[in-house]
Amino acid sequence: MTSYHDFYRRSIDDPAGFWAEQAQRIHWHKPFDKALQYDQPPFRDWFAGGETNLCYNAVDRHLAARGEQPALAYVSSETGIETSYSYRELHAEVTRFAAILQAQGVVKGDRVLIYMPMIPEAVFAMLATVRLGAIHSVVFGGFASASLATRIEDATPKVMVTADAGIRGGKVIAYKPLVDEALTLAGSCAPGKVIVVNRGLTEAPMMKPGRDLDYAALVDAHRDERAEVTWVESNHPSYILYTSGTTGKPKGVQRDTGGYAVALAASMDYIYGGQPGECYFSTSDIGWVVGHSYIVYGPLLNGMTTLVYEGLPIRPDAGIWWQLVEKYKVTVMFSAPTAIRVLKKQDPAWLHKYDLSSLRALFLAGEPLDEPTASWIAAELQVPVLDNYWQTETGWPMLTLCNGVEPKAVKYGSPGLPVYGFNVKLFNEATGEEVGPGEKGVIGVIPPLPPGCMSTIWQQDQRFVDTYFSLFPDKLVYSSFDWGIKDQDGYFTILGRTDDVINVAGHRLGTREIEEAVSSHSAIAEVAVVGVEDSLKGQVPKAFAVVKNPALLDDPAQRAALEKEVIAQVAAQLGAIANPARVYFVNQLPKTRSGKVLRRSIQALAEGRDPGDLTTLDDPAGIEQIRQSIAQA
Ligand code: ATP
Ligand code: MG
């Protein structure tokens, strides 16, 4: 790379030429006719006419050079199981799994719904599905039956793959009864066949004759069968994946095949700097986009070993991740700010107990990465910590610092610069004008969206256009629904979601601005700020804060004093306009399963409304705490 600026410029000025070069990173069964077809904006086809296959590129292609190298290393701190599959062994598992799916009638274009815990079979199922040109819809394991049912209804899968149970923090969560309930709810949309991987975590699950099939028995029956690759056109869908549901009804993001493979392969080089043969450790779950892109496809497309981990970061102790980094010589690690905040509360000695010299960088995504968290973990690990800003929709990062950025200057609190391929701009929502440095605006991308981004919303093309491209009547801009600002050097800072922007007497404030001011108080561990209706000012901010030392709150006088201090601190940092009208203290915030604060529900409760759709809520206690704190005040 000459300079990042030139590299980026070329990706925007000549997207077809730029990506045609990147496309050489993967195997094409038939070369594409046209790198970019863009005659029906905002829809675009990458590598039109080309034929390829995700599974072939992730597995088969590596057999010759690295057949005996570990492809998938698996560790469960919940069950104590630790295994590893070489590329050759992975190939055997996946091709057999594909044969099993084929035997159940799965053909190109059919959907396979995967509702699984973090076990190797989940990865086999994903790869087996795309091998056949079928489309997977992975639903985060542990979602309640109603959430699962809506996703079944949307995808109408032919086959479902599930397990007897998941396990989290030592607690077994039986999946099969949830699945049975969801299948009943889904009625005629329910798949005809359900493959059950029995981990032996529960009493033998109820198996419905004719519908439910035991995976181990299928493996026996199809032991020597292997399914060939089904080549698909580059724009053939590889999967459907729902957004986290933080702002409301999740959207079924549809991903293509060739563009996705090319984008991920390139990102392994320009963003993550992972080399074939090395080990990549992403602590996410296959139920989220990070899991799809950076547990399964990215590392395997790049010939790396992917480390698949089932368990918490603090069990059996807070050193577990670092123990794995040492043992597997992890070079690239990917996690979320929320997990790092959990570790920050633990004894830092755990970080120094293991040899972490293999590690080159830590990438974090999913929520704003605040400066104190970023600088703490960077100092502890002594490696660069990079904030990746992206969405389920984009499939890979749209803001970060790429390899080759000169000078590679990280500014904590900011993910950095637009990533090659993404023409990211900030817009004034009212006028549609681009805003300059220092002005707040909605983060948008001028299409065509680069390879790897969503093709559409599954079976809802119109909803895709209406949802993402109708920010302005007279120009086509992809809306991220996030609110941001950039500095003189072009570095972006994410200020929160556009839905959560707080409008106090005409001043617009991002939730993040006030949250950072609140959490800079030494007594505060975590906080969510929401805008609450106010007859005088339109809206006023209210804060819900978790304190580091809950004992502090037993004394009403101390509580009141702390509230005053926090309010004074916000006033000092941001001006009185941003002052929270109230600071409520709680032990826990309501979060989604993927670790994001559910501000819309907090806001609804603060305004005396119903909290709305709570299906993505992780722990009901979080929402109960908000309710109680308001009632007590
Ligand atoms: P839904 O779209 O269903 O409401 P969601 O937006 O939480 O849910 P995801 O696609 O999982 O679903 O999350 C993407 C969002 O997460 C981004 O739009 C942004 O709000 C937030 N986000 C992700 N990474 C970062 C980051 N590095 N910094 C700040 N915010 C981030
Ligand atoms: Mg979103």
C-alpha cells in the first residue's frame, strides 16, 4: 500500500477496478463478466456472472497447501471439551453434513435455520448449507420461542438444525422445548425436518417421529457420503441474518456470496493483518454478524485457524481468554467493549499471568468504545487496540484505522477513518447537506455499497429501499441511523443512534456525549442516558447509572449527594443544557443479547409508556431495575 489516502481514494473513484483486483483473492469457478453492475440503484451486483462458492473458498481451497493445519480449534469452558479439526477433518465433517442436508431434500436456494449453541457442529452446518447453495439463517441460540418463531416464519426453512441445549455460566438452557414451541407457533412455516445435535446436557430430548432426526444417527447412516460443491452466481444469497433489534423490529439482512467472500478476504489483510496459518480468536457468537464474518468465514477464507470458544470471559476465572491466547498463539483478537468493561472490573493480574507475545492487535466493535476502556486494555496488553465501527448490514467494518494508514495514529474514543470502499459522509438530516468538521450529523454512505454489504432485506426489496435509502427525497444515501461528528483530521466519533438523539430546547445531543460525561465520575461504572418528554424544553436527559460500589446507595443522603455531583460534572463538561434532570441508580442496565443498551425501552419506561418489544432482552432483571428506580424516586 502506498499511502492509505491514495488507496482509499481509488476505492471510491474506481470501485469496479479496485474490487476487480481484490476479487483475485478468492477462487472463481467461472470468471465474472462485470465487477460492478449498478443500473438499478441502490441495488448493485458485485462480480455479476461469476460463479463461486463460500464453502469451497473457506475449506476445499486450502486442502492442498494446509490440509493438516488446524482450521477450527474448539474450547468450551462450560463443558470442558477442547478439540481441534484440521482443514482435512473440517472438510470431511462439512461435506458429510452437506450430504445429510441433501438427503433431507435441501437444494440450492432452500433455507436452513440454524439455532445452535457454540459448538463445532454449528460451524459445520453453516458451511454445509452454503456448500449446497442453500441459504442459512442463524438465530442466536437461547432466543425465546417467540423470537425464534418470527424468524422461522420469515425464512420458511426446509430444515432446521438445533441442539438439545446451550450452557452459559454453568446453567443449562434446554433448547429443544423452545424449538418445539417455536415450531408450533410458526405453524405452516415450520420446517419438515429438524436435526438435533444431542450434547447430552439434558435428559433425552423429546423427538417427534418423522420430523426430528438425531444428528449422531444421521452421521452413522451417511458416514461415507460426501456432497459436492454447488457453484452459484456471485449474487446468489449465502445467508439471512437479523440485526440485533436494539431499535425495534429486527431486519433480515440478506448477504450475497462472491462480494462477501472478496470483502472478507481483503479485510483480513488490510484491517486485521492476519496471516494464513495463524490463529484468529473472536469472542463473539455465531448468532451475530461478527460471528459470521470473523469466527467463521473471514479466518477460514484466509487459511487461518479460527478459535471457537463457548463460555464467559470470567469463568473459570478472568484469565481464560489470555490462557487461550497463549495456548493457541492467537495473533488477532476480536471482542466487544462490553466484555472489556467486565474484565476491567477483575484483578488485572490475570492479564499478566500468560505469555501474550503472539498477540498483535485487539479489535473491538458493537458499541461505542470509550477512551478509558480503550487506553486501559491497550496499556495492559501492550498491543494496538482498534475500534471497528460497523453494522449487521455492512458485514464488515466501515470506520476504523486500516493497515497502512500513515501515520497510524489511534485516537481513543474514535474508530478513525472511512474504510476503503465506503464513501462515508456526515449529513445534516434536515437539509441533506454534508456537514464539515466539528458539526454533528447522521452517518451515511453514498452508494454503491461495497462488496460484503447487504444486498437487500430478505424478500422485501421495497422495505430495503424505504428503510435505508430514504433519508433525503432528492439523493440516494445509505443511512446508518447513527449520529456522529468528525474532527479536522477526518476522524469520526459515534455519538449514538439517531433515534436516541436528545433535543433539549433546540439543542441536539447524542446519548454518548452525556454518557461519557456521567461515567467520567469516579463512582460510576456504566450509564445509559435517554431523552424524556418535557412540556417546557421538549426533552430533558435522564440518566440511569450503575455505581461501582452499590453499598454507597444504602444511605439516602449519599445517594442524593452523588446525584448532585454527577449533575454538576455534566454541567462542567458539556454545559448546563446537557444536565440530566435526574440520575437514577441501578445495579444493572437492560441490554440486548449482543450486549447493547436497550435505550428505547428505558426511555419508554421513563415516559410512563410500555417498554415495547423485549424479545432481544438479555436479562429481565435489567428492565425491572429501571422500573423500580423510577417508581422509588
Ligand atoms: P437494530 O438495527 O435491530 O436496531 P443494532 O443496530 O444494535 O440493532 P447491529 O447491527 O448488531 O444491530 O449493531 C450495529 C450498531 O451497533 C451500529 O449501528 C451502532 O449503533 C453500534 N455500533 C457498532 N459498532 C460500534 C462502534 N465501534 N462504535 C459505536 N457504535 C457501534
Ligand atoms: Mg441497526
